[in-house]
Amino acid sequence: MQIRTKGEGTIYYSNKRKKFVGEFYTNERTSSGKKRKITVIAETRPEVVKRMRKKMNEEQTKPQKNKETSLVEILTKSIDREYNLNKLKDSSYVRKKETLHIVEKMDFSNKPIKNIKAEEINRDFIKLKDYSQSVLTKAYNLIKYGFEIAKEMNLINENPFSSKFLIIKPKSNKITKNIDALTIEEEKNLIKELEKGYDDYTDVFFVLVYTGMRVGEVLALKKKNILLEEKKIIVSSTVTIDKNKKIKISEEKKLKTKNSERVIPILDNLYEILEKKVEEIENEELLFTKKGNIIYPSTINSHFKRICKNAGIRTYKTSKKKILYTKEKIKKGEKQAQYLTSDVNTHMIRHTFATRAIEAGVSPSALSKILGHSDIQTTLNIYTSVLPKFQTEEMQKINICLSKLSR
């Protein structure tokens, strides 16, 4: 028997086989926990050495030698790698990490991925039904993505998600809320309330109402983005939350889509507001700040709820407690106070702008560019709820045209 150097294995002549035998161990382990052994046989010692080196090279060049890798490990490395390669912007990275945190709560998530069974996945999905459908879909897609990676890395023989029947996509117990546009009457009431000027962010809301911009885009506007003489707004950046959950202005290359840097005409109702704001700003500072600091989009959303509540837009009563209503008082039988709030969010302003544009006859292609969508299909997919209102009118136009042909 000849003992070779560490890591090269062992070569010996087998009297029983009348041949040379070479053996070495891999980093993989069998189901019993022992390291997997690879054996090669040849007529001569040089041939055994040659075959052993070939096998060792194959083992070393495998995408993943450790077959005990868990789903969480695969997804963590994948998400971090995408972020480091600039495939994910900060906000997307944070969202994926939040989804991964939900996946981590599932019983199978830290098991070796090769040992995860389809029934385990389906069973754990049942535990997530109290999340919204949006969250459930993200978790489902992330887990599916993890198994696709595992299959490519030869960590699993079969991907359970490749079958339509093995893994059942969960359905949430919560009712999915559609983002509805404000009616014309509601929008009138909103503008009347904004004209009172009592809110610190009134001008922010006017920009949202008259441009259809995203909240983050408005909060990232600088003086240089407002071209008053040309009556144009240049949208080139947005406010995001980075992986450390700190707010920042994004770089242009990390915007949501390649068409996010765009030009929006300044409507007459907005011109004077922007003109005054530009005059107040020195150098190239942000148009809108809170004591010189970047404003959080969530702040705008909470102020929007208050404004709509005051305007009587989609209000309802809630039983949130104030300091006055302590637990002790509630225990004594005192009735919990009812407080008025509004069932709205700032994205409804963008949806409302799009709805008014379609009602005014703006073509989907033009609207798509104003909104900064990557293609027209995105615009049509999001705002299909608006288009059916005009189908009868459009069919009437076709009817008139065809009627002329038959005369």
C-alpha cells in the first residue's frame, strides 16, 4: 500500500483484483453521516493516478460540494450576490430580506434542501394564510426561486415546484384591497382642503396631484429639476430606504426602470406653486425637506390620511386608544373612544391622476411615458379598471364608421 500526501488519497495494489486501486474521500456525506468515498481501478499505477486526478478535479469543480445546504443559506447568498452586483436596488434588497425573514419562520427552511418534501412546504404554507396575498405570493416566489437555484447547483435531483400539482400556491384569509382612484367629487374636496394651506406638506400634495409622480420621486426633486422657462420637470432620482434602513436619495442608475428618468410638463395649476418654491431654495438643495433633512414617504402618507379625514373622504371610525383611555379605565367599564380616520394612501393620488388622464382622452402610450412605466403594457395592466367605462363609447365610434360603409 502507498500512502499519498494529504488530500491526494491512497493507491495500492489489490491481490484479489490483480489491479491497482485508488481511493479518496469527498466533503460530501452519505445518509449515515460518513464522508463519501470514491474508488478508481486500473491495470497500472500511472493510470490510477490519472483517473484519480480526473475524479478529484470533477469534485472540486462542482458548483456546490456541501449537499447539506439549507434553503435559507441558498437564498441569503443569492440575494446578497444580486445586491453586490447592482442587480437589486436598496429598496428591493430590503423587501427581499423581509420576505426571507418570513420564510425563515417555516419549519423546513433550515433543513438540508435535499431533504425537504413537498408536503412539508404545503403544510407550512397553511401557517402563513393570515398574511396578505401580496406577502404570500412573494414568499412563494422566493421559495420557488431557491429550489430552482438548488436544482442548477445539483443539490437536489427533482424540483417540487416544476410540477403544477405538488406545491399548491396559498391563498390569503385577508381580502385583497384594490387601489381605487378618487372620484371627481372626492378629488375636488381634496384640492379644496389643500388650498386651506394648514399642512406642512401641502405643496408636496399639489405636485402629486398635478403630475402623477411617485412620492419618492417628488421628495427627491431638486431646484435643477424644475425648468420653469420650459415648463418641465425632470424626474431623475427617488427617495429610497437602504439595506441599513436609512433614508437616502438614489443614484440615477438605481431608479426603478430605465424610463424612470423622464420629463413631465408643468400644468398651469402647478406653475405658481413651483415658481415660489424654487425662489425659496438656495443652491441645488431639495425642494421639500423637514428641517433640512430628507422626508420619509411614510410621513407623507400619514399626513394624507389626516387631510382626507378633514375633507370627509372615505372616513370611518376606529377604536384606537389615546392616553386618556388607559387600560385601567377600560377595565372599569368605560367605553373606548371612537376616532375618525380615512381609508386612503398616497398611491391613490397617482392612480387618480392616471384615471383623470384616461377620462380626458390621453392615450395609454403618452400616459405610460408620463408615469415612467417601462412599457405600455404596465400602464394597461394597472389601470384596466378605468378602461371598461369607455368601451361603450369607443364601440359607438366603430359603429358610426361601419354604418357609413354600408350605405
